[in-house]
Amino acid sequence: IAEFIESHADADVFRGSGWTDGLFTTSGPSKTILDTLVPDRPICLVSYDGHSLWVNSVTLDRAQITKDTPDPDGGVIERDPETGEPSGTLRETAFKLVDNVLPDYLLEERVNTLLAYQEMAHRAGITMVHDAMLDDQSIAAFKELEGEGLLKLRYRGSITMDPDRSIEGQIKSLIQQRSNNTSPYFQTNTAKIFVDGVVEGGTAYLLKPYAHKPDFRGEPIWSPEKLNDISAALDKENIQIHMHVIGDAATHIALDALEHAQEINGKRDSRHMLTHLQLVAPGDILRFKHLGVIGIPNPYWFKVDEYYWKLALPYLGKKRADAQYPLRSFFDAGVIMASASDFPVTIPFDPLIGIETGITRKGIGAGAGEVLWSEERASLEQMITSFTYNGAYANFLENQIGSLEVVKQADFIVLDQNLFEIPQTEIADTKVLLTYVDGQEVFRAAEFS
């Protein structure tokens, strides 16, 4: 951070990301660390998981956040235990309290970022993505590239819903965006709802209390009643719903809300999605199948690593830490599982890494470590299907892409190894040689001719 500030001495504000809660106490990093580096300008650093914000005193002062500022619904202002003053870490919806301090990114910056991502995706053999956190500014960048004919992936997107705004107004806006974005390469047919936060921030919603806070099990960002209301309203308009759920209580109330929507509107081919699924009560897995809900796991995380030892174990206790991320149980129950990376939380986001980790449930390469819940290891065929056909199905595209068939679009990749003929521990080392999207070559490795 200090090096970046020194090399950008003329900047009016500093933004960044990548820190982890495991390096600090449960109340997060302190503003005093940043105050020594930037005493006169705002600095805001997002945690690697995107659920916490580390700021300095100038940022808090300009946002008028004091010890008397109440925590917003679904958010937390971490505080000094002795003085009650904001300590410098903001969780979840508390991000919004500093919105007026930060200038928005320029359209040109957003466009260049999308182009850079697209190139990385092509190299990783990705032909379609679901951007699960769209807003008006990011949509404008997609439209700019669409107008220039520079979209070379199939993008589907979810527009983020805000629990503090009118449900009716947000749905009206989403319907308008859906009608505006109908390109084969960019569509916004889905609403994103953050039901809870994350374990490491103490904002995941759990059925039983946290191990380090025996009287606290977190709170949902959306109350169950409001979650029921927006789910039924979105479903009535045939809008797909994409919900972030980490804790087992969050998964439970999310399923309750989707069940409520079915009771109100009738059952249809809605393909609503729940993503992350870090903790899931066994009885809720069968509800996914019954309700037709698609699971969106992130198999890159299914391992015993630094997160397990520094965060999951002390926050959840051993029994729950060892029962993170069920996967095989979902497949066995007949649930459609469409794997994803959650980029930029996951870097690198190459699907081959996700496929290997979903099979082995341990780290990649030397020092892979222990296996996390060996009974939940998936097969190679299940993992490939979750990254191909099931991903297409989750986005209502299974009749166009997701498998190699004469009647479908020519989205395909070429690998340097047959995944079914190599050891499982070599899958992540496999190289993408060629990537095609809609019959057009978008990437060719230098060694492939």
C-alpha cells in the first residue's frame, strides 16, 4: 500500500482490494494503520471476499460516520470496544455509508477492465460467464462494448437488489433493463440478492451461534418477511433469482422464500439459483430438488487451507469447519449443480483448477494439504458437466451451448490432455490450446498450430 501511494502521490483518493480477515482480529483491521500511510486523503480497501471495507479516519470523517452512527440494516460498523468509535472496518451494507466519498469509476476504466477480463477468460477456456453483481454503471460498459462489436463471450447478468429501496421500483427498473439488453452476448434476466454475508466477517447467518461468539449467529441482510415479498414479486414477473447464501440459516430462509414464491405464483421452470452453499443443513439439500433450485458451488474453495485454519475453525468450530461445502450429496439428490469461480474472489479462476479441486477436495500441487470432507468428492464427469452443460442450463442456454452437438453453437475449447486419461492431480496442469466462441477463434496458444 505504501509503495502504491508513493508512486501515485497526486491521487485524490486511493482504492484497492485483497486483504483477508485472517490477518487481523475478529473486528477487522484498524484505521490507524492506514492513517499513518494516508493521513489527508480517503483510502478504501475491499477485502478479498468483497464483504468488508477497510478505511482511514479521513474517509470516516467525510462520510460523517461517528460512534453515534447506527449500524445500517444488514451491515456492521466495527467499533473500538473501549470508546465505541468506528475502528476502520465496515461490513456488508455499511459500505454504502461511504458512497459519497468515493468518485465512480470512469466508463473508459470499466470498459478497459472488461476487455482485460475477457482476454483472461479466453485463455482459461471460458466461453460464457454470469456476472452476478451488475449495476447501471457496469451495464453501461457492457453496452459500450456491445455497440463496438467487442463482446467475445456470452455474458448473462444479475442486477443487484437493495433491501433499503422500494421493491416495486427496483423490479420496474429490472424489467426495463431486461427489455433493453437482448443481445446474444449480453442479457440481464436475473436479480441478485445477498441473503447474508460471510463467515470471516461474522456476517454469515447461521442456524447455531458462532464458535467465538456463543450468543451470536449472525443476521440476514434481508429479513425473512422481506425476502419472501421480493422473491414472490420477482418470480411473478418471470425474473430469475440469484441468491448469495453462506450460512445454513441463510440457505434455509432462501429456500423458504422460493417455496413461498411457488405457493403464490405456481410452479414453473424458474431455475432460481443459490450460490456458495458453504454450510447447508442436510434436510435442505432435498428441498433444492423439490423446488427446482439450481446450486452454484465454488469448488475452488473445497480444501483445507489457510482459510480453514485461521477463519473457519475458530469461527465455526471443528464439526462445522469439517462440514463445509457439500457437493456429492447435491449430485446424489439429483440437484442441478453449475460450478462457478466467484471471480474476482477466486484468482486464478481457471475451470480446470475448479474441476480438480472438486474431485480431490484438497489444494493443487506441492503442499496440497489435507482433504476436506472426503465423502463429498465429486466425479470427473460430474465436475465437467457442472462447468459446461449445467452452466448453460442455469442460464436457459442448454439448447444452444453446453455440449458438443450439431444443432448447437460452436462454443468449444481444445486441451493438451484428455482429462479421462491422466491422474486426477494433473488436471489443473492441463493447458488450454484453443478457444472458440460462436464459431470464431478467440484464443490460440503460441505452441498450438
